[in-house]
Amino acid sequence: MIVQEPHLLCSRAEKWNAAPYVAQIDSLTRDENVPLVAQYQRIQQIKNWQTLMSPDCIHPSDALYQIKAQDTFRVLESHYDRQIKAAINASPAAVPPR
């Protein structure tokens, strides 16, 4: 399991201040030792990050989704690389049916 921080919101959507929620997520993941995709402040530090949002200022653009996906992959890889490689290399017979 991993947890992702939300991304920022812009324009009228900013009224939903996610910062306290992000702080709670960060605290929980630290306390429970759960891998965290820390993207809230990272996105905030991108100059003109608002241009990476869709027109509704709630949903990311494709470019921001790409950044978020890369960040998520890095966390997955850093915490679960061995398990991912083992699953990829497992024979079909070794994978339990769903």
C-alpha cells in the first residue's frame, strides 16, 4: 500500500484548502510507516503550477498527471522493487487466480 497526497487546487476551487488534510496524511503515513507520494508541496514549488491544471482547476492536465505518475512510480519502485520484479518474472502457474 502507498498513500498519495492530493494535488493543489486553483481559482475558485482553492476554497477547499487541502493543506490541513495533507498534514494529516503526512502524519498518518509517518506514524504507520506507510510509503507516501509527497506531491502537494512538490507541485506547489513548480513555477506557474496552475498552468498544469485543467480549466476547472480541480483536475490535473495530462502533463501534471504524468508528473504524478512518475512520482508514484518512484515511490513504488523504492519500496516494492523486489516484489514487482518477482511478480513480473513469476511463471503464470505461480500467480494465484483471481
